[in-house]
Amino acid sequence: MAAAAPFVLKWGVIATGYISSCFTKDLLADPKERGTTDVAHKIIAVGSRSVESAQKFIEEHAGKNSEIKAYGTYTEVYADPDVTAVYIGTPHTLHYENAKAALLAGKHVLCEKATTSNAAELRDLLALAKEEKLFFMEAMWTRFQPIAKEVKRVAEEGSLGLPVVLHADLSADFDIENKPKTHRMLDPKLGGGALLDLGPYPMIWAVLALYEHPANKKALPTTVTGSIVKTPLTGVDMNTSWTINFTETLKAQAILSASMTIPANKTGVIIRYRNGNILIQSPIYRPLSFTVQYFDKPGSGNVVREETKTFSHTGGGWYYEADEVARCIRDGKPESETWGHDKSCLLMDVFDQVRKQGGYEFPPGVEKVLPKH
Ligand SMILES: NC(=O)c1ccc[n+]([C@@H]2O[C@H](COP(=O)([O-])OP(=O)(O)OC[C@H]3O[C@@H](n4cnc5c(N)ncnc54)[C@H](OP(=O)(O)O)[C@@H]3O)[C@@H](O)[C@H]2O)c1
């Protein structure tokens, strides 16, 4: 019997920057190479603020495919009747208006992290998606990589006990002294800074190991404590650390940090238990290995067994999240069960609190929906 034809999701891509190019190249990879046979992807249109940029993008990143439409506005992508889902790759502070316009035009949305400028914007988008019966997901690609599934299995199978402390850091040297102040990492109007750009990655491991742990029973963080060091260049956060306590059911803590002026540590995430540790190697947005250490007895710290698991994949690893979007839309689901709306809201609530405690306010007009005080 012939296998059923895959469900093909028809994409419109918004913006022609770095991350849109990564995502687009992965959409074009042969799904069979990653063992996917039930869904596939087709790029219908690319939208940019200039049609020349859209054309150049298609030439450089989409195999010069003349069937892909190049638009000089994002609106034309939303309005294209052949597009089913829109991928949003603009800077964070534009996500709200871009996603809102796409949803209002009847398109499902995959939106880059950080999903919005603040949690109020995100909740507004989620309400709209619900009203319009459309799928919406934050592009938290790391959570869909096979390694994340395996870390979750090890974290929850019981040998290590309950999580106690998680340390996670994502840092990268952006050479900010030599960047224009209008660069998206430096410009407060674009939500610049380490927290919103790098912060989602330490957060996904905290969410996976602590929030998702069955013993946590989906309890939200009880306290968030944040601290920010700003760059004198533009006042956005340059080095940021924050602690999240999960004490309602678990008695666990995540100690997280992000910096845009230093490189990453070799080990980016350590999840600590009384019976051992899980060590995840950098880069924590796309790790290819992790090591589990087992102690001889609970609390001894004496490692008697170590197991390292390694992973590999072709392409960049963004196609796993694209496959999730395709499956959810095929099945009529409003959100992903793996990275649902609750988790995106958790992240944005934490970021709001860290920014508030660290005294990082966006310029007036940036936040399109203001938090209720
Ligand atoms: N998932 C990941 O691994 C990952 C990695 C990096 C970044 N990101 C996220 O993706 C988003 C974009 O990051 P990026 O590195 O791709 O940025 P980028 O290279 O600067 O590209 C952003 C694009 O957004 C469009 N844009 C619209 N209005 C803009 C404005 N006022 N200023 C600058 N660009 C504007 C531009 O495309 P047009 O000129 O075509 O309109 C620009 O090329 C951010 O939210 C970031 O956090 C995710």
C-alpha cells in the first residue's frame, strides 16, 4: 500500500534578516533526511520592506525559486490567499503588530522569540488567535530538537530524584562597541539587550526541567528576582541575571543569566539533583550533547557513573519547530502541546519582572499594549 501523501504547509516569510534566512533554508531541506514523512513545507511568499530585498533573499536562501512571490510589504504576504501560515522574523518589538496583522488576515502564526515586548502584548495576541480560531506559537526551536526530548526523558525517569537547582547561561560577544546604536541588540526601540534576545534559551531549560516536571504539577514560579547591568552605549541590558523559584510544589530554583559581551561557557546548563547532575553542552540553543552524572549515594557528589549522549542533524535544526507547526495546523490544534501558550506567557511574565526590577524601560510607544498595574 502506498504511504499517504504528507500534509504540506504553505508558508509566508516576514522579514529578510538573519533568522529568516536560517528558517527558510531549513524549510527547504528534505523532510525525509530528518525522518519526517507525514508533513512537508512549501514557501509561497517572502515579504520585506523592499521588494528588492525579498527578491535577493529568494535568490540567496530559497534556491532562486521563481515560484516564490517576492513582496515589498508584509501586508501583501498576509493578504496572499495561498499562504496558510506566516513566519515572523522581525525584531521583538515589531512581533506584536506583525502577528496581529497576520492573525487578522486569517493566517496561522509562528513568531520568533522573544514573542513580544511584554506579556500584555502576548496575551492580547493569544486572545485574538483564540477568537479567530488560529494557531499561534512562539518559535522556541530548541524545545523541538530531539536532544530536548531525551533530556526530558532522563530528567523525569526517576533515577536522579527531583530537581533542586538549575544553572543556565547564554552569552555571546556581540562586539557592541563596534555596532551602530541602531543595531537591534542595542536599540531600546527594538527591544535591544541580552534579556529578550538570549534570555529565552536559559528559560527553555528551566521550563523543561522544573516547570514541566510532573512533580511541579504545572505550578507557576513563586518568585522572580532579577538584576541588570546596562550598557552606557544605549542603556539596554548588557549583562543580566535572574533567579526563579518553583516552591509551590517542587522546592527548586533556576539561576539564569545572559550576557552580550562575553562568550558562552562550554557547559551551558547544569541541572542538579541529590542523585546526580545533567550537564548540557553549549550552544544551549542547539546543543549536540549532554552528560548525565550519577552519584554513589544521594547527596554525596561522588560521581560513579557518567553517560554522554550525542546527537547530530543536517541543516540548522529549525525544521523541527516547523514540523510541529504543520502537524498542529493539520490536526486543527490551537497551540502546541510541547511549547504551549502557558510557557510563552511564563517567559514574558518573567522578562517583564526582570526588566522592572533592573530598571529597563522601553521608550514610550514601544509597548503597544501596556501592562496593567
Ligand atoms: N531562533 C533563533 O535562533 C534566533 C536567532 C536570532 C534571532 N532571533 C530572533 O529573530 C528576530 C530577528 O532577529 P535577526 O537576527 O534575524 O535580526 P536581523 O538580522 O536584524 O533581521 C531583522 C529583519 O527584520 C526586518 N525589520 C523590519 N523593521 C525593522 C527595523 N525597524 N529594524 C530592523 N529590522 C527590521 C528587516 O527585514 P526587511 O528589511 O526584509 O523588512 C530585518 O532584516 C529577533 O526577535 C530575534 O530575537 C531568533
